[in-house]
Amino acid sequence: MSDARPRIAVDANPAVREVTTGTEVYTRELCRRLGTVAPDFDWTFFAGRPSTGVGFDVTVAPFRRLWSQVRLPIAVTAAHADLLFVPAHSIPLAWRGRVLTVVHDLAFERYPDAYPATERLFLQATTRLAVRRCPLLIAVSEATKADLVERYSVAPERVRVVPNGGGEAPAPAAPAQKTGFEPYVLQVGRIERRKNQVASLAAVERLDGVRLVVAGPERDADLAAGLRASPRCVVLGRVGRPTLEQLYACASAVVVPSLYEGFGFPVLEALARGKPVVAARNSSLPEIGGDAVSYVDDPSDAEALAAALRTAMDDRSAATKGPQRARQFTWDRCANGVVAVIREALA
């Protein structure tokens, strides 16, 4: 490393994608803050195409395919970077310098049938590469760290847990408009078996006069069709942030009966908005929810889910307990934690 300010290259490509999921939000929110948290570093944020409104300056390195494996290492080498930070992507095989990456979850190991074979093999290969090349790894939860230790034999002392943000109080919004299907329980996330929407619907069907509203991209078309077939379920597909805010505002409760979550953004978003939450007691979900969430031990037990939802919808303490818990998970805190690991990796 040179005597000048450390040069940190960042793979910011997920931040400029049009489709926004958890990893895109993570990259964008983190990159917005890194320069402020560590002004003593020389930051360069690389992406494959330009973007406006992301909140930080992007250095565009255009390339049509295999951007992270071909174009990114060329750009990082030309920039003479002291370290490459990859918030939510595969690390480039051709980059031989210092590298640090974030492992968000190992769902492809826990539930391999939920992934096409080619995608699963790619995720396994890129994770093995990260484990081999990164002296330190960042995990977004203790559950993800435990998976790395168990599934990839990573020494625990190599993994630093830096939880995600997202628990900030939401920006003031217009008064909530009735959605037309109140009262309802909300579930946010991709429609796939791991998210367990079938159990949510079976639970809601045990509640009088309540419907399930599902918001998220349809990864499993057959599952989405089955949900739509029920008169007690409204499947909205992918929705924008203003619509999602309205859905949170009008929901009677939020349900997260996932079989596995590396972090669980919907839990945090619901808590920040003072909504009662019922979640599975597995993976990272108790880490996020703490004592502000009602848990079920078996997320496929529809009767237990229904009972927990009945109790949660009558719990007026959620409006206070939820935001208090959520404030422990902010993007500023996440950015500071990441920078601390970068300093350690440089040392």
C-alpha cells in the first residue's frame, strides 16, 4: 500500500440497477455514506452504466457481459486500488490484490431446490472464491456467519458481523389512503417456497374477515397462481416504494414466516413503521426482531401462525416497541462497521 491516502475501489454496479431488491438497496445506501464515514480514503465507485440520483459519484466502466469478471478488474487495476470492496456481487477472479466482500445469505445451500442448477452452482463457486481470496469476510448477521462456518469451514475469527441498516424512521408520507381490501395481513418478499406464503394464506384463512396481501416479484409462477386462486389473497407482484409505504401504513400486521433469511428486511421495515410483526423463530429473524416481534417455532404450522396473528393485531404496544428496536439498525451504523473492517483488512 502506498504512503498516500488509501485507494478503495468499490463494485457499485448493483446500486445502478433498475430493479431494486435487498442487495441493491444495501449497495446504494452504503456507497452513499462511505465517503463521509472515511474521508481519509480515496473512494472510487465503479459501475457498468451511468445512473442519476444514487447519491454518490459513479465512475462508469461500460461493458456488455461478465462485467464483474472482465471489466471491473481492468478498471480496478488501472486505478491502482489498495483494496477492492464488493458489497453485493461476486469478486473478480482476475483481481489479485486485497479484496473484501459481504456475504448476505447462504439460502442456496439451505434450500437448493429453490434455485436453478446453474444459478446454484454459480453461487457456490463465487462463495468458495470469496472464502479462498478474502482474509476477512463480512456477514450481515450472526446466522449468516454460522452458515459460513458450518457450510464452508470458515474460521470464525475471519468473519465480522455488520448488520444491515433500514431501521430508520420512514420519511413523512401523505396520509394513508385506504387500499380497498382492509383489514389485511401483509407479506413482503419474493414469491417463492422459501418465503412460505402458503403458510401465511392458510393462517389468514383461519381469521375472520382478514385477507393476505402479498407484495414482491413472482419467482415461482405456479405458487403465485395458487395464491391468486384464493379469494382471501391479493397478489400485487412487484410494487414501488410509495405503494409499499401505503401497504405498510394500512396493514393490520406483517407476517414473515420464512424458512430461512440471511437478514430479513421486511421485519425491520415493519418495526420501523410501528406495525405488529409475526415471524418464524429461525435463522436471522430473532436477531433482527428481538423482543419486539411475536415468533412461531414452526412457520409451517398454520394454526400457530393464526393464533400469533390474532394476538399481534390486538397488540397496541407495537407502535412503540417496534421503532425502538428498529433504531438499532441504521445505515450510518452499518457504514461505520464496514469501514472498520476495511481498515482492518488494509492493516
